Amino acid sequence: MSAMTAVVQAEGLTKYYGRRRGLEDLTLEIQPGEVFGYLGPNGAGKTTTIRLLLDVIRPTRGLVRVLGEDTRTPAVRNRIGYLPGELALEGREKAREYLEFLAKVRGGVPAARIDGLAERLDADLGVPMRKLSKGNKQKIGLIQAFMHEPEFLILDEPTSGLDPLVQQEFLAMVREVRASGRTVLMSSHVLAEVEHVSDRVGIVRGGRLVAVENVAALREKAVRRVELHFDAPVPREAFEGLPGVRDLRIEGASLRCTIDGRPDALVKAAAKFTVVHMVSAEPDLEEIFLTYYSEAS
Amino acid sequence: MIVRTLREYRRALVGWAVGISAFLAMYVGVYASIRESPETYSQAAVAKYPGALRDLMGGLEDFTTGTGYLQSVVYQLFVPMMFVFAALTVANRAIAQPEEAGTLELTVTLPVDRRRLVLDRFAGLVLGLLAAAAVTFLVTYGVAQTIEMGVPFDRLLAAHTGVLLLALFFGTVALAVGAAVGRRAPASAVVGGWAVAGYVVVTIGRNVDAIAWLKWVSPWHYYLEGKPLSTGWPWGDYLVLAAATAVLLLTAVLSFDRRDVGV
Ligand SMILES: Nc1ncnc2c1ncn2[C@@H]1O[C@H](COP(=O)(O)OP(=O)(O)OP(=O)(O)O)[C@@H](O)[C@H]1O
Ligand SMILES: [Mg+2]
């Protein structure tokens, strides 16, 4: 197997549940070492795609290979860590016992690694699983996905139910996985959750992949909100028609607008006046993301 | 995987084994007093179960001898039926229940072949039922010895093996339906329907020409026909039960290997 074998290779991948469409004609490649954010609203087809990659469900049409292998090969699943979107953990069994069982089936994991992950995520392994809260179940799910240090992590809505502190820790874990050259596919409803760790994002809607974007490129296209405050009222004409400036609103001594691309023209125009205060928000990728949503509908 | 399967079955198995053992100890023990006054009991029984109902109970012939009593009261209906339902409960835990609960999804994403998974679940069912059969056998034999019932060890073993095979057959029916559709209700319906209808066919139905032939598809026929308590091992009948179980297992393996999980 060459180093360049795609981790995910899907061609015309289609899944119908009876007559209901789950996923239509997905063609996608994910390369080794990449973190891929898989975004879409409820019912878009994210879980369907992920279940196809893991051979939980079988495609109606199309081809899919994972880590260069047929998804039906049981051995390939040993190289994958999987967090289900609808994680169910039940019974009187303690979380630690369940993790030990999973570790054994996957060929063994040092106990120290399980403990280390539990500590990072602040998970209690001594509680019967049915008594765990949603977020605490999610932590167990994350531990079992990460613990055998798989080449490829498939995480279906990994942050759902986690508190902000644990979310940060989780994102740090994803960065470490990327730093070690391994690959991650994670789904989410919101770009904000994945934009800081993803190299690329794919947007799926109504069963179709409507866009795949490089996050850096997306950020360049991003719309920025800018606010300028002057020491005296400014004339509207001085700012009208500037390249890249949109939604211009001037109220007395303050100016609000959004900027598409470079802020250069605006800065130069503002330099003719006395600027007392300036606010520029983080590029709002969410906004671009939402335009994809509305375009496709 | 087998070890874990057994763990998952454990509670259901222990419960049923204890229940059936208690039932056996009690009913076999009661024989002591029946033997004391056979006339009273046989007349009372005939009076209590007239006509068709007596057919349903397997005739209730001669239940004042040790063998006859065991045959008609213990091995005719109650114990095998309890074992069948024990097998159903346990077999439902193999695939259908975890699939309904959503826990099966993670299991099938482990590096284990789907066919292997079904086989391991079946192995757990066999071992679990075997353990329950062994315990209940020892209880029955122990009580029968204590009250000097006069039933030979190997005859009792032959009868108890029949119970095990019958339970295993119906358990595998449940496993196969669960493997094919992933839900408990259809599995329970098929087993319940087949077990009850099958029993009626070989008892009351025996005298009704129109449905008498149905006995060939009733597992009860192969269980009851050989009368192992009085005649010893009915090898042929038991082989039919075992072979049918094997066929069901094969369909379970093939259907689970083919389908989507959790949809
Ligand atoms: N078991 C099923 N039977 C029938 N239709 C299904 C089934 N599972 C999913 N679908 C349909 O397939 C489509 C895609 O569902 P999927 O679960 O992949 O969405 P998703 O993107 O994961 O959504 P969410 O964000 O809500 O998790 C939906 O229209 C859904 O109704
Ligand atoms: Mg989903």
C-alpha cells in the first residue's frame, strides 16, 4: 500500500432506505493526515455516510474503500476508531469493563492509555454505564474511539453533549492526532465546532455533497464585520462605492459595514478622518456556510 | 466474544434455571404423596381434566408410576415449555435486543466478522442452555433419587437432553428471526406461535385428520414421540431436532451478514 492511498475513496456512493433517500451519489476523497469536517443540517446524510464507511449499512449503489480496503474486510476496522452519532451504552456493566472488552477485541490497549484519556476528559470509569449522563457517555465513546490509536478516526457529532472545557480538550486531542499524521473525519451541524481543527470541510444537504472547501480558502472569502468610530460625524460620500465594502451604515460619528476580502480601501478612506476606535470581528465562516445552506434549498 | 455473550445472558439464564429448578423440585417432590394414595390422585386428575384437555396434557395415562408421573407432569409440557421460553429470552439478547437498544452498532464495527459474531452468540446460547439443563437435570435426578422414584439415570438423561434440544431449536428460531430483522417482537411471536401451535397439533391435533400431518413440522413431535423415559434415547428424533437447529443457524448467519444493522 503506497503512502498516498486515499483514506476514504467514495465514488457515486448512494444509499436509499427503502424509497427514502439517505445519500445520493457521493464522490469524495480524504487524504492521509487530513482532518475533514463533515457538515450538514439534520437529516442531511452525515450519519448515513459514516455508517457506510463502517459497513454498518450497505450501499445501494456506488463504491467505497477505506484505508485502501473493501469496507467488508473486518481487519480494516481495527485501523479505525469510531464514535457513533447515536451512542448507546447500557446495562449494569461499568464503563471500564466495557472499554477493556473493546480493547481486547481490538488486540489490546495499555491500561495506562485508557486511564490517561479518562483523566484528560474527566470521565468516571467506575460507574455503571446506564447511570451515566449523556455527556459522560459521550466521553466513554471518545475514549474507546481514541484508545487504540487508530490510523483513521471517524467521529459522528463528537462534541454533542460535551461541556466547553471538555470540548476544548477534545479539540486538542484531534490536533494531536493530526500532528501524528493520522486522519480524522468528524461531522457536525456547525462550522464553528470544527473550523479550528479542520483542513477541509464538506457540506452535505438533502443527501448530496454540495461543497467541499479548504478552510483557509473559506476564511479568505469570509465576510468581516467592521465598526469604526470617529471624533466627529463623517460624510457618507467618503465611503460610498469602496471596493469590497458592503452594507454600509453611517450614524453620526460611527460607521458599520461588512468587508468582502481585503479591508485596504476602507482603511485608506478612514485615514482622512480621526479614528478613535475600531472593532473588527473574527471572520464569520458560519455566514458563508449558511449561504451554502440557503443556496441549496 | 463468547465470554462476553455469556455475561450478557447471565441474568436471564440464572433466573430461568432457578425458576425451573424450583418447579422441578416441587413437582417431582409431590410424587411422594401421589404414590401414597394413587387412586385418589388418578381419579382426581381424570375428573379435573376431561376429554380434549386431557389430550392436551398428553393423556395423563398412568401417572402413578414414577416414569409415568415424570412423563405426564414434568416432561410433557411444563418443563419443556419453560425451557423454550428461557431460550427465547436468552436468544433475544443475542442480536434483537442490543440492536433495538442501539448497542449493536458499535459491536459490528469491531474487527470481528459478522458471521463470527452470530456463531459466537449461538455458542453462548448453547453453553448457557447446557448449563441450565445440567443444573435442572441434577435437581430432578437428586429429588427423584431421594424419594426413590425408580427412574434410571440414562432414561432421565435422555428425556432431559430432549428438553435441551427442543429449547435450543426454539432459541435458534429466535436467533434467526432476530438476525434477519433485528427486532424482538417478531422473534417472540414466531417462537410463541410455533411452540404453542406445534404443541396443540401433536396433542389434540393427533386425532384430527385434517391437521394430523402438521405434526411433521412441529418440533414437539420429535421431542415427545420417542418417549425416552420408558424406551431410552430416540436418536433419530433428536437428530432431526439438531439438524433443523443447524439449518436455522445457517440462515441466521447468512441473513445477518447481508443486511443493514440498526435501520
Ligand atoms: N433507518 C432509516 N430508515 C429510513 N430513513 C432513514 C434511516 N436513517 C436515516 N434515514 C433518512 O436518511 C436521511 C439522512 O439521515 P442521516 O441520519 O444520515 O442524517 P444526519 O445528517 O446524520 O442527520 P443528523 O444531523 O440529524 O444526525 C434522512 O432523511 C433520514 O430520514
Ligand atoms: Mg446523524
